[in-house]
Amino acid sequence: MAAGSGGVAIVGASLAGLNAAMTLRREGYEGPLTIVGEEPHRPYDRPPLSKEVLTGAWEPDRTFLPCDDDAIGARWLLGRRAVGLDVEARRLRLDDDSEESFPDGIVVATGAGPRLLPGPELAGVHVIRSLEDSVALAAALAAAPARVVVVGAGFIGGEVASACVSLGIPVSVVEAMPVPLAPVIGEELGAIVTEIHRRRGVDVRTGVGVRRLEGDAEGRVSKVHLDDGGAIVAEVVVVGIGVEPRTGWLADSGLDLGGGLVCDETGLAAPGIVGAGDVVARPSRRYGGVRRVEHWDNAVRQGQHAARRLLAGPEAAVEFDPVPWFWSDQHGLKLQLIGSARGAEEVRIVKGGLDDEFLLALYRRGDRLSAAFGIECGREVIASRRLIAKDATWEEATATYV
Ligand SMILES: Cc1cc2nc3c(=O)[nH]c(=O)nc-3n(C[C@H](O)[C@H](O)[C@H](O)COP(=O)(O)OP(=O)(O)OC[C@H]3O[C@@H](n4cnc5c(N)ncnc54)[C@H](O)[C@@H]3O)c2cc1C
């Protein structure tokens, strides 16, 4: 693409969208740039929303991402939602029924939204995706509730439980799977993370789902009823049962929306339409299949890649398939996962263990290192990333840590 005059639109004013915008300019795109964001805010960072903002360690304003207006030179349409896309015409429809074409391309970076529990809306039931969600939950925690129940023992649920412990609030976590996090880090490591929670006083209930939430006469949540007939009295409930890609607005576009906005290995959904961040489902040569990655690092890199993909045109398009990296902070410990542990045939803890509260676990798929999970093992996790990136054999990887 030439330096550009037709205009590019970025839909989704968050981490992936911001990185796409900065990269377009850095790589020389001079045409008009429009950023459409449903939220009223400039881009902010979500990881602190379930960590520092909840405990009060950070004022919410600290989450805003550095945003150099002069360098980006964009028209920001904030508090506005895209409601339709004509792929052929590269035309967006917004929630006020206005339409505009962007001949140089459109970046779809609309992220993901939290899954909710079925049933009537009750006060005191929270999710955490937006700044407002986090501020509301932080206020609820600051009121020192008698007990918080977290539904779902994923990474976000674990962080909320950790925030409760640090604030001295009794907390229960209810998880339908027998071992929390088993699909992500395997049963052995899932059990270790669960035990870390229990040792800090978190009441973790596993292998039991939530049947329904009960409200009081004022419409406030009062009890969580479980599948096994039990119930937990709760003043605050936090639902952390995963997210769904925000593709509803693309329903009539004709794009493939199976499991997210399906892009090819270079990030293209259709000519002139690229995707970035949590919304994208893409093939992975490294791990096989089509997958969606909900990690901060992926949103940054894929935002940058999407911009380059638009500028490069088909002949210069390159594959996007980095080694995934995710972190989570719980009970003062840094948990990190590099690669993908799904489908691992062997897991080996090569350093530390539960009682040390630091460890490094390696995952084997075939004769290759497929993933590494670390607790307080930053240097080793970075070293593992290099090993996975160069497709190291299991033998080489395990020998590294003897
Ligand atoms: C509470 C929390 C904690 C996290 N902690 C970690 C962590 O510790 N480590 C880690 O690696 N990752 C973490 N993540 C994940 C990480 O924050 C996400 O991967 C990242 O935010 C994805 O960025 P994104 O730009 O793709 O999507 P999002 O950040 O979801 O942004 C998408 C934006 O698009 C907007 N939008 C949606 N539809 C439309 C539309 N039709 N029109 C206009 N705008 C629209 C949305 O309102 C939103 O602002 C966390 C996420 C959350 C929610």
C-alpha cells in the first residue's frame, strides 16, 4: 500500500487497536486514521483491573496506556459502536446509522466480553472486563463484605480471590472442574495452584457447579446454590467463567466467525480486513488447529502485526505465530505460562515445588518442548520461551535445567 490517502479504521480502542494505530504511523502510513471505541475512554490496560485496582494499590487512572496524540494523529470516535461491516466496500456502519468507507483497510480489534450466569440480574454480582467493572468491584470490596464468592477458578478468579485475601475478606471459589486450570496447565500444576490458594485461606470448592444465585427482597445477591445441594451465603459474587469474542456486530458481514474472527495465518480476514487481539481466531502451525489467544502480549504483537499486514499487501505478508506468553499475579507470586500446554503428553517439574512456592514445569508434546509454567521463575520462563521458539527437543530442554 502507498503512504495512503483513503483512510484506515480501527474498531476497538484498546490494547490491540492502540498498537495497530502506533505501528501504522511508525511504519509510515500518512492517510486519515479513525479509531472507533465503544467505551468512553482512551485505551487503558486491563491486567491491573483484577489486581492493583481491586486492592486499592493503584488509582484507576493509572491504568491508562501512554497515548501520543501527535504521533498517532487519529480521529477518535469514542463512546461509539460499530454495528456493521460491508467487507467488499470496506464500509463501517456505526450505532447512529452513519456509514463511512475506509479504502486503505479496517482493523478489527473488538476483543472479548465476559460470559454471564443465566438468571435474573442481582445487585452485588460482578464481572471484571472494563474499568467501570473493576472500580465497582473495588468499591464493593472496600465495604468489607462478610464473604465473597468467586464463580470460576481461572486466572482472573484466582486474582480476585488473592485480592480478597490481601484485604482480609473471607472468600470462596467455586469451580465446576475437578481440578482448576487443568485444561490450561495440566492437572498436577492446577492442583498445586489450588493448594497455594487453600494455604492462604481461600475456601476452594472443586467439581461442583453453581445451580443458581438467590437474591433477597431488595434484589441483592444473598446466596450461591451449588449443584451438590449445598449453598454459600455471599454478599458479593464475582463471575469469572471466561469470555466470548465480540463478533456480534459482524454477524451479517459474511466473514467466518467460527470461534472468533477467523483470520488466515498472516492475520487477514478478507482483502483489506485484518484482525488483532482477543477477538481473533487464527491457525497456529506451532500448535495446530485454529485458536484464540486471550493474552496481553498477543494483543500487543498482533496489533502491531495487523498494521504491518495492511501496509505490506499480499506479496509481503508474513505469518503471525509467536510463542504465547501469559502471566498472572496471585498471593504475591508471579505465575507465567509460555507456549501451550494443551495436548501435552508429559509434564515434568524441573525446579522447585509446592513447598518452595517457586517452580518450573516443562510440558512435552511428541519429542518437543511445547510449554513451560513457572511460579516465581522469571528467568527460566524467558529461557524456555527461547527454547520453544527454536523448536527445541525435549531432551535439550530438560537437559538445560539439570
Ligand atoms: C481483568 C483482566 C485481567 C487480565 N490480566 C491479564 C494478565 O495478567 N496477563 C495477561 O497476559 N493478560 C491479561 N488479561 C488479558 C488482556 O488484558 C487482553 O488479552 C487484552 O486486553 C486484549 O486486548 P484487545 O485490544 O484485543 O481487546 P479488549 O481489551 O477487550 O478491547 C476491545 C475493545 O473493543 C471495544 N469494542 C467491542 N465491540 C466494539 C464495537 N462493535 N465497536 C466499537 N468498539 C467495540 C470494547 O469495548 C473494548 O474497549 C486480562 C484481562 C482482564 C479483563
